[in-house]
Amino acid sequence: MKYKGLDIKRIRESMNLTQTDFGKMLGVGLRSVQNWESEDRNISDTARLLLESKLNHELSSQKLTLKKQGISFTDFEVIDWVVKNKERLKQESEYFKLWLADEINQGVNQELTRLGIEIEYKYRSKKNE
């Protein structure tokens, strides 16, 4: 894609970057960014490809942003956290399953009691058989 000076300026401003920071991101100096924005020069193919790569990353990062207590997480940060904590998550998943089974059992028992139905639980161990 061919970028005009105004396009580059809008992109830079939408990223909340100064001309200096935008240039650093693309590996060029302040003067290059100023020349692109004033249309004194065209953006180089290398800088354009890097910019497009950054824009694609920005767009994919914006696809999923989770907010919890005022803190935002991009999809990449969430994926990174899950990978780093997968063993802990497996353990917590097992605890959750046990908790859920217990909650369901308690709910069933409460409903049976409310209906006046008693169930006698008989546990047989292999030793008694």
C-alpha cells in the first residue's frame, strides 16, 4: 500500500506516538518521519513493511482486550500467561470440578429434603464383598 503524508501522520497519531518515537519504532530518524508527513519524501519499502507489520499486530492485539479491575490485557498477554501457568490451571481445574460436584450434590440434597425425600446412601467397599 502506498502511504501519503497525511496517512502516515494519522497512523502515528492513532498510535499516540511522537514523530521521534514513531521513527524509533521504524528504525529511522525524526527527519525521515517529518519528510514523510510533509510529503517531501516517500516512505521506504522497508519502513512501509515494518509499519504494516506493526499495524497488523496492533489490529490483532485489539481483537481481544480483557479488562479486569481497570487493567487491560491483550490476547498475546493472556496467551503468554496461560502458557506460563498451564500446570497451575490444570490443578485449579481439578479443584473446580470437585467443588462443582460438591455444590451439585448439596443442591440435590437440599431439594430432596425440601420435597421430603430421604435417600439412604450405602457405600460398599471391595473388602466387604
